[in-house]
Amino acid sequence: MQNKGLIKLFALLFGLVSIYQLSYTFIGNKLESDAETYAINQVPESEENYVSKRQELETRYLDSIGDQTVLGFTDYNEAKKKELNKGLDLKGGINVTLQISVKDILRGLANNSKNPIFNKALADADAASKNSDDTYVELFFQAWDQISGDTKLASPDIFANKSLSDEINFQMDDEEVKPIIRRKIDESVVSAFEVLRERIDGFGVTQPNIQREGNSGRILVELPGARDIDRAQDLLSSTAELEFWETYRPDNQELQSFFFEANQKLKSIVDTTATAADEQATKPESELDSLLSDVSQDSLDIAAGQNPLFDKFQPGVPGSYAVGLAAVQDTAEVGSLLRKKEIRRLLPANLQFVKFLWERPSEGSEVASLYALKSNREGTPRMGGDVVNDARAEFQNGQPIVTMAMNTRGAKEWEKLTGDSYNNQTGIAIVLDNKVYTAPGARGVISGGRTEITGNFTVNETKDIANVLRAGKLPASADIIQSEVVGPSLGQEAIDSGLMSFVIAMVFVLIWMIFYYGKAGIFADVALLFNILLIFGVLTSLGAVLTLPGIAGIVLTIGMSVDANVLIFERIKEELARGKGKAQAVADGFGNALSSILDANITTGLTAIILFVFGSGPIKGFATTLLVGIVTSLFTAIFITRLLVDWYLEGRTRRLDFSTAITKNLFTNVHINFLGKRKIAYIFSGIILTIAVFSLLTNGLQQGVDFIGGRSYQVRFEKVVNPSEIASELNDVFGSGTNVKTFGDANQIKITTPYKVDEEGLEVDAEIQSKLFNALQKYLPDGTSLQDFKVGSEGKSIGILQSVKVGPTIADDIKKNAFLAIIGSLAVVFLYILFRFRKWQFSLGAVMAVFHDIVIVLGIFSIFGTLMPFNMEIDQAFIAAILTVIGYSLNDTVVVFDRIREIIAEKGWRGGENTNLALNSTLSRTLNTSLTTLVVLLAIFIFGGESLRGFMFAMIVGVIVGTYSSVFIATPIMFDTLKKTLKSKSGKKKAESKKAVEA
């Protein structure tokens, strides 16, 4: 092998980088374990609400050590950002898809127009959206074009209104207006996206994920680890509230006196001694704390001793309209102190309605400013955000600024507010979701509604402020059209079961390789362990999310990565049997196996890419780990195993047989006439396919909520329950269509219901959970409350462990994407095999074998769907299994085809004799790989958790059927079609030669 030194260097660096990346995960887990131990020692289980108290103590502990250096190169805060992300199913939390209402945005742009044609076009777009893939705005334009007649979009009562007068005028035709409306809608979705991102950043979960899904107006939000589920759902679906408030002057003496009185009062009602001692033991003084402490002593002359307020809060911020500042991590505690009833009573009469709000700190800032806003008994702001027509981030004299325009009503209110601000020398706080984004002062009275907001802004800050201002103009609703909520206890169970299946599969593969290949198997095991290190290292560096199907993907990669080593070792054994020397046999074995290895992995990789494109959530995680595993497996099998084998053979006296005494002569003298039995295989497969198709046409398939829409709940009880009895009771509550089945253990059920599937909103979710609780209450322990029953409670062992909701629109999209994924994978694979083998007969054989495998798997799920004691619904995970079966079946078929092509090129066609020879020569590899993959899948099936059983069952069936079809379906079909072509060509040649002789 050439360039050994370079490969060794690359492998060393690759391994070190992977270890470095994973070190953040180990550091984060260690510190969180320390925090958990600390909390358990501090709060015994006998205390009331001990779980929430421990959570709060854990959070405080981790906050206090967040910036302490660990191992000389990182700290906890950095480690959390760079650790391996765990998905919802491993960590618990909430995953939702939000649909920003483009219909609301269009109505807002048209100032809620009453125009009948406009509203008819909206209604038609609503109807069309249920059966179309086009975006809502395009469907609106299509409906408009069909019914508008002489009416134009630029009509005064539609889009040529005062709010849009700067961009749309009466003379414009529809084609000129449409791009402006598209841009306005996109700006509104961007604003909603930014608002959600701000809310999520303030929610307090690590590694949140928020992303737009193309131009559909959908936003995907994942909050792994979120425990307050009700708050999270409310946070995500509530409309943004943009407000303008006048601030108090920072030098207001009554406010300053209030802070001093509050600090004195708090000394008598807050136990500072224990808190201070606790913090002293866990948190060294940071530079920020030191700075605030020094300023407090110098400027305020606070007496020595504990100060509940001033230890955390510094009154006065020079050059700002803020009344004080605090460390970002202390803002919640300071806010809670100032909201105490005993403290609010200290406010003088003219300040009794003051509203304290924190600023939104800039990225990387350690401190946040507090503003005192002028309010009233009702708590209403001076102005609402609905008066803003537009806002943009621009430049003035090279400095980033924000320009803002208001409607007529807003211009009048703004003139009054800026006048008051100028005369009183106060600021105007721009507030969104109770965060102050900026609080500039007015240089004079501003009339006309056009304003420039200047300051020491960065470009990103002006963009954020402009987005915030625009969000107030078009308050579009955000409906949760798909959601998944996983309780933390279920997430921990998933981690435990996933780890168990991983260890069992790993141990089996390691032992099997040594048993079958002896010392060579040890080298393959070393390469395999290195492969696992690289997989986790790459996943961490990419910021990928590890899910339970992702763990299944890694475990499957272990089983499939054996294939490359098996191919190589089998080819080396063949070369040794031909009498070649050790070094030459190894070189030829690796070289001859390379083509098969690449073809097999590329076909599997192509299906994984399609799965990544069309999948979502955990399924995308499965595809990611599979893709990464394919790449690292190729590297370790081709290069690392080769390096180890070459190193061992450098010793002249060393012997390496690539087999053991038991396996030495296995499959060496096998001469099975596979092609001679193809008619029997055709008849057998025909019968199985007929039964499968008949069942599919009569019984159909059990479609999960992913495909039909609805809600499903995984509920666990203390004792065994009867699902039929519960189904009868729930059908009385929710109407017909509610399905209940045992899910795993006999005390656990899965409830699926289409009840109010077309209705969105948290109220509907709350209503269904309440009805579920009332119907199931008699099966729950005495004293169980609705809050205990609902999903999200920490440490719970009963109640709702997981809930999934899929709206009908997104269910249709999932079904369509699943269909496209399967058809796309078949088409791509057909073209690839055609490209590699240059004969359409090979492609036909491969695709027919895959089609055969898919129909049989679907048929088995149709026949046994209601009989098996585990979930066999057709959902996204099942589609992932089907695509993986396609990849595996093709992997097998391509290896066989590759050997057929090689032997026929070397020895000729010979009426199928050499095809049989090729099949027999690959038999050892086929059975070896299938056996290891099956055992790995069985390990996941048995130990991997209930949610993976249907997924794994499909793959187990697929591997068995795929192994059979590669030998008895793909090859015979290729042989029969190619034989006819060869006979036809042979006949033509004979006829031509006969004519030539006669001539």
C-alpha cells in the first residue's frame, strides 16, 4: 500500500480530533452528574416538591461554575455548546412544527379588506391548500387570477392602501404587485422566526433548534430537555406583542430611595446567610461580581454585610435611560425580589404602577440593564406595535441605523410620545415579549410617523430591531400543526435501552470476527472500535443530533461495517488458495474487493441521502448516522485494517491464515446449482407476493398518526390494564375511531384518536388531556392529579409519557414525501447500477428484487399488524426501515453482480455455469454478513426499547428477504433477460455469417 506514512498521520489526527470533540461531552456529563449529586445531598426526598427544588438547585450550581476552567482548555458553558446533541427521544422535551398563518398576513397587508373577491380568493386558497404542495400565497394568487375579473390587487380597498402607499399605487397591475406581496410575507415570517428565536433563547434549555422549512411558512422548533411543557407550548404559539413605553429618568430620586428601602426590607425577609455560604462554597467571585461589588462600596457606601438586592444589582447606568444593571445570570432572581408584595408596597403613590423590565442583552454580554417604565393600573403601554407599517435596517454616514414608518393613527400617538420624551428627558423603550430591545431618547417632537433610531448598534442589532418592529405590524398566528412531547423519564429509558442494545451488538460482532477469522478478526475489531470513535467524533463536530433511531443507525453500521472486512478477508483467502505469497495475496485481496465494497456502500449511501432529504426529526438523525457510518467504515476497513495486516506480516515468521480451525474449510467446496432452482424460487415468491398483495388489498395497513393525522398518547399505569375495556370507554368520550393497544409491558398502552384533528390550539390539547384523565382516573393511584398525569413531569412512572400530534395537512405532506422517497431511491439505484454495469438487465434484476422485498415486508405488516404484541403502524420510522431494506438488499445484490461480472469477463458466459460459480463464491460473504447483521438487529429488537420494535422487525424481515432475493430473484431475472439478449445477438451473427458464405 502506498503512502502509508500519510495514512497513519491522517488516522492519528482524525482520532485525536474525535477524542477532542467528545471530551466536551464527557466534561459536560461529569459536571451535570456532580450537580445532580449535590442537589440530592442538599434536598432529601422527604421535602415537599423535592424534584423541582433539586432542579432549581442543579441549575444554580451549574450557573455558578459555568465559567470555571476545566482541564485547562474549556468550561461548562462552552462544553454544553460543543457536546454531542441528544434528541428529543433521548432527553425528553418538545418538538413542534408551527405554521405561520400567511392568510392572516395577507389580511393584515390589506387592512382586513371587506372586498368580496379578495375574501373569496382567500377561501378558495384555503380549500386548495388541503390538496396542493404550492405555498399559500401562490394558491391565493392562482385563485385571484381565476375570479378577479377587472378588479386589481392594487385596488384602494385591497393592497393600494395607506399602509402600503410607498410601494403599491393604483396604476400597478397584478404582476407588479405580486412580488411586493411575496417580499412582505417573507419579511413577516422572518420577523416571526426572530421573535420565536428570542423566546426560545430565554426559555433556558440547552441546544435548542429552530429552523425555517423553505418558503412554506413553517418553522420547526426542538426544545430537548424542556420540562415545563405547558409554558413551552404557550411560549411558541402566542402572538408577539410589540409595545412602546416611556421610561422614568434614571436619576429619579424616588426610585433610588425605593431601591435602598427595598434592600433594607429584604434583609429582614430573605435568609441571606445560608444562600451566601452556599454560593461561597460553590462559586468563586467572577470579575463581574468583583466590579459590581467595588462600585457598590465606592458609590453607595453600603455597610458591610449581606445585601439581598445590592449584592446582585447595581443602581444607575451612566449614559443610559436604565435604572440599574445586574449579571445576566442574576436577572431572574433580582426580578423576583422586586416583584415581592412586601417590596412593591414600598413604592410611593406616584410610582405604584411602575413596570420593571430587563433589556435583551447583546450576544456575549455579561450584564443586563433594568428599565423602569411608566405604566398605569391596567398595565397598558403608551403605544402598541400594530401602528408600525414598516421598519428597515439601513446606514447613515456609514453607521447602521433603523428607520421606521407608522400609519396615521400611529403618527399622532408617536408625535405625543416623542414630545413627552423630549420634554421629560426620558427614553422610549421598544419592548417585545417583555424584553427591552432598545430605549432611545427623542431629540425633539417627531411628526409624520417617520423615525430614525440611532445608537451604537451593530449591523445585526439593527436587523433584529427592524424585525421586531415589523413583527408588531402583522401579528400572524402561529398554529402548532405537529408536535411531539416526550417525558424525561421516557428519555432516560431510551438511553438505557439504546446503550444496552449497542453493547450487546458490539460484543457479539467483536467475538464473531475473532471466531471466524482468528488473528485477522482482531485487526478487524480494532478497526471497528476506531470506527465507532470516529462516528461519534464526526457527529459531535457536525453538531448532529443523536436520536434513538440514530443509535439504531450506528448499531446497524456496526453490523454492516463487518461486510467490508468480510469481503476483503474472503478475497485474500481465495488468493492464498491460488498459491500466492502472503504480501501479494493481501494486496490482491484488498484490490479485488474494493470495487464490490464501493458499489455496495454507494448504493446504501444513496438511499440514506434520499432518507435525509425527505425525512424529518429522528428519521433524519438515523440517515445522518448511517451516512457518517458508511464513510468512516470505508476508511477504517480499507486503510486501518490494511495497515494492521501489513504491520503484522512484516515479521517473516508470522502466520496469518484469515480463518480458524473450525471455519477454515467452510463453503470452500460448495457447488449449488442456484440457477437450476430459479423456477422453484419464482413459484415460491409468486405465491408469497400473491398472499401479500391480497392482504394489502383486503386488510390494508395500520397507518400511524404521521400519515392520517390525529393525536397519540403513550400512557403507563401502576397495574396491568385491559386495552379493549379502555378503548370502549374512550370511544364513548371521543367518538368512534379511537384505538387502544398494549404498548410494551401489559401496564402500558398507546392511545390514538382522530378527535378534533382539524382543530388547532392549546385549548384543544388541554381539553383532550383533561378528558383522558377523567376517563382513566379509576385506573390511576388515588391522589393522582391532572398535573401529575400530564406529560413532562420529572421522575414520573405513571401517566402520559409521550404525546404526538399531527395535523391533517402535514400528515398529507409526510405521506407524499414517503412515497417520493421510495420511488426516488428505486430510480436512483436503477440509474447507478446501469451506470456501473452498463447493462439494463442488471438494473432490472436489482430493482425487481427490491420491489419484491418491499411488497413482502408490507404484506407481513398487513397480515400480522393486529397479531403482534408490538406496534406495527406505518409511520416515518417504518419508511426509514423500508429505505434501509432497499439499501441492504442492493448492497447484497451489487456484491453478487460484481462477482458475476468479474468471473464472466475472465471465463466467459458458458450458459450460466459461471454465474453459479460466482454465486457460490460469494456465499460465505452473504451468509456471514447477513448473520452478523441479523444478530445486531435482534439485539436492538429485544433490548432497544418498545418504540423501536416495529422499526427493527421491518428491518429483520427485510434482511432475510433481501438475502434471499439477491440470490434467487435478482440474479435469475438478470440471467434470463441477458440470456435472451445474448441468444438474439448470437442468432443474428449466425444468420449474417450464413449470408456471407452464400454470397
